[in-house]
Amino acid sequence: MSLLEIGKSGIIASQAALNVTSNNVANANTEGYSRQRVQMLPVATTLPGFISRGAGVVAGDITRIANAFLTTQVWDSTTVNSQKKIMNEYLSELDKLLGNESTSLAQGINSFFNALNAASSEPLSLSARQQVISTAQTLVTRFNNLATQLDKQNQLLLKQMDTSSQQVNSLASSIAALNDSIRTAATGNAQPNSLLDERDQAVTKLAELVGVTVLEQPDGSVNIYLQSGQPLVLGDQANKLEVRANPNDPRKSEILLNTSNSSLSLGDNMGGLMGGLQSYQNDVLGNIMNQLGRVALAMSDQMNKTLAQGTDLDGHSGTPGNDLFNDINWLSQKDRIVKTTGSGDALMGMSVANSSLLQDQQYRLDVGAGGTFTVYDASNAVVTTAPAAGSTLTPGGTIAFNGLEITLHNGALQNGDSYRLSLPLSGSPAATRAVELNRVSGSTGLVMVEISDTSQITTSDYDLSITTGTPDQYTLIRKSDGQSWTGNATDLNTGITVDGLKIMVNNGTLAAGDRFFLQPTREGSAHLQVVMESARSLAFSDSGSPGDNGNLQKVLELQNKDILQGDLSLSESYTQVVGYVGVLTAQAKTEASASLALLQQAEAAKGAVSGVNLDEEAVDLMRFQQAYSANAKVISIAQSTFDALLRMF
């Protein structure tokens, strides 16, 4: 090998090193770029007699400087931080919502009882009574607004979950395509450094969304598995995620992995942003909605029951007009009986005597001469289970049919009066608390969930299923702790009582395979209404003593009375909710900060190995430039030597 060739090889190798170093400098701020180095390999020539002599240098492969362990640490830390971060964001928003003075229930409850206390000083004052109704409406608005905001948060969460699944699918497809390109390049002995950087960056973005395990294959491709162990990417093939309504709770989401021949539920073990969204939805949001609903139900029920014990300014007691809030199990009483024609002054109320006998239809009560009446169904046929046509009704008397009981409180029925009687099951809280998950052929029963004792209700959801037996059996599971109750399915015809709930089948039968999801308190805040129309109807007086505040004192006691599971008042129950969220928020904030610090530490460790250090690159530029110049000098010396030899001849 001549001196010229040796110098030439040195120049070419130095030029390659300068190019690689310059490329590092140019990509110093490129996200995901791993610095590169060129391998310098000596060239040796073996002469006769096995004497080896140096023959210059050659630039070998251009390699990425990367550490698989450090890269994996970054991916794992990214997953944890993303999950903690989204939990912190949602919890912080919830904490602000519950603690904000303009939306806080604590402020509304205090204002309501302050108005009641003011009315106790002048129980005959219509303005003081109207202020009670106004503050009650303000409190109800706060309950309703909180329910609306929480529902919006749930809708946003569901949308974010769906968007994230689409991003996962896009990244998985990109990684599969990169796997194919990298494998092809490796087969041709090329160095796909840029493709490897691009794939690592795609995996980093994927790790933000879901937890992943990455296994490199001998051909240069990677297989990616989700935290559940299911494969997301296998070589150049990518499976897809799908988000759908959870079959066990339609208000929540379920994540599926769709492969070429199957569809698998991934459960709650997702990690990353999607895992954080799942955790918030499953562990926090539904629980808070249930707790607020329980407060609303207890307040409405206890307030109405206490007011029903008193007398209003018109001497009425326990009439439909004396309810301040809507019935917790059914439509408000003022909507149940509506006079469509006539001049009678009858004040009537309709209540549920037996839920299992109710029919989902509307009735009509027509009054004839002498105050006689006839009850018709929706098809204008006489209701045979009602008192016979021509019967009469006097104050204090009742009419009972199809699970309903109608009471004439005072006044009289007049010839020509006609009343519409309606209690549609489809819109009643007792019916909407049970969500049908599965119904087999031949099953006709409607599951109703009445709240019979608000002091005993929990914030849990329940699962009710019917299984084959002799007779068929029911199983009721309290979701919060797994407590279960079993019995004959026929017991549901008359109703079973659990945790202050009466669960029954209305006007039909259930069959083995039927399954229902029960949420007794979920919509309590959303359904709360003020139904009192006149301030005169507030029954502040003790029965038979219009004008005093004896019953109002009992109402005031509800503020601090333990009405929830025997140890919580209205104020305490809401304070407990706020405190619970506050603790979760503080914990989430701490965990988010800690996980961010760990992520930054992992990124710094990876950057120290793979990142571009401009000071180091500047030194390398000078070093390779000097090498280039030195090799050029070798060529110059070779040329001078050659010229000197020529001059000798």
C-alpha cells in the first residue's frame, strides 16, 4: 500500500467522521435523535513471509449510541407519569368544583337552613316562607349543576378515552410499518439509524397512552405487549384497541383488543393516560356521583316526611302540596293527578301502595251525578280492579287499584269533573335505577328499585342476576365490597329489602340469564326538584295548630341530625365528600410531582448516553479536522517524495 493510498484512506475516513459529527450537531435539538459515531477500522496487508503492514484506515458502520435499559426506563417512567398526571388533572378540577363557594353544597345547605331559622321567628310571614322556597330552589340548583358538571366530566373522559384508543392504533400501525422497514434494511446490511430513532420515539408516545413491554427480536423488529400481556404489535402486524360501553355498567367504558380472529376485554390494567382515565372513572367519579346523590335523596326524603307531620296555613296536613321536594321514588305528586275538566275543589293525592302491581299506563277518573266516579284505562275500558262504576269518594276515603292508592284529602268531587291519573314507570326513578344488562327470551319483568329507608342506603352500585334452579335463584352483589345475597327469584315478585332498598319485579316475570345493574343513588342530585307551588303549603305548625312553629323546629333539627347510616348529618355527609376528594387530590398531586421527577431523571440518564453534547461534538470536530489536515499532509509528503525521486532521473 503506497503512502498516497494510506493518506487518501485517512482523508476519506476523517471526512466520514466529520460528516457524522456535523450531523450530530445539526440534530442537537431534534426530539428523539440519538447521537451517532463512525467506527474506524485499520486496513492491514499481509506480505510474503506473513509480515503484516498497515495499509491505512476505512470508515466502518455508523452506529447509534443507545442503551436499551435506559430507554426502557424512560418508557416505564413515561407511562407512570402520564397516568398520575391525568388523575391529578381530573381530581384537581373536581376538588375546585366541590370547594368553590359559588357551587358548593355546604354554602347552599347553610343558606337553606338559615332561611328556615329566620322563618321560625315569624312562621306566619309569607315573605319568610317564600324565602325558604327560594333558598331551597337555589340549593336544588347547586345539586343539579354539580350533577351536570360531573356528567360533562364523564362525557369528556369517554371522548378522551376514544381519542386515545385511536392514537394507540395509529402508533401501533406506524411501529409495525417501521418494523418492516428496519427488518428490510438490516437484511441489506444497511444501518437504519433514523428508522430506529423514529420507532423509539413512536414507542415513547405509545407509552404515554398505555403501559407497554417491548421485546426486541433477532431481525431488528420489536414486539410490543400491553400491561395485560396481550400483544399489540407483533413484527409487521398491529392489533387494534376499541372503546365501547361496559356491558357491566353502560355509563363506563370498556377497552377491547381486536385481533384478526378474536376480541378480548383488557380489563382495568392499561397504564398510561388510558389507565388514568379508567382509574378516575371507576374509582372516583362514579363514587362521588353516588355520594352526592345519597345526600340529595336523604335530604329530600327526610324533609318531606317531616313536613308531612305538620299543618300548613290552610289547615292541610300530609297532602301532595305539602311536599317541598319531589318524591325520591316516583314523579312529583303534583304531576300525578291533573284535573282536565270540571269545577270541583277536590284535593287528591296518588301514592304507590304496591309497586309490583303497577302498570305502565295512564288512567282517567270521570265524575258523574252525585259524586259517583268511574275509572278508565288508556283504551277507555273500565278498570275492573277499581271500585265499581258509580262508587263515591268522601274526604279521607281512598281508591285502590293496580298498585295505586288515591286519597281525597278534602273538598268534593263534582259532576263533570275529569282527572288524568298518571304514574308512568318509564320515567320514574324507581324504574331508571335498574339498567338491563341482559334479558333472555320470555322474560317480561321490569325491575324496580325503591328507596325505603334513606338512613340505610349506601353509595354502592349493585349487580342482580337470575340463575337456573328449582325454582330459579337470584343473586344480588354489592359492588363496593362484594357482599352478596341469594334467594328464590320468586321472592322478587313481592320484593326483597337490602341496604334500605326494596327491589322487586313489576308486573311480569324474570328468567334465568337475566341480569341488571342497579344504581340507587347515581341520579339523586340530577333528579332533585322543588315541587312546592305555594308558600302557604309549608307545614310549619304542629298538626292541628296552624300558625305556630312546632313542626318547623323538627325540620331545623335535620341540619345536624344523623340521618345517613346513623352517624352522618346532611352537612357532615357533604363535608365528608369534600374531604375525601381533597385527600385524593393532594395524594394525586404528590404522586404526579414524584413521577415527573423520576421521568426527568430517566430522561437525563438516557440523554447523557444518547443525547448530543455540543461541547463534546465541538472537540470531535477539531480532532477530526486535525486528522483530515494531517492525512492531507501525508499525501503532500508522498507527492514531494515522488517528485524528488523523479528529479533523480
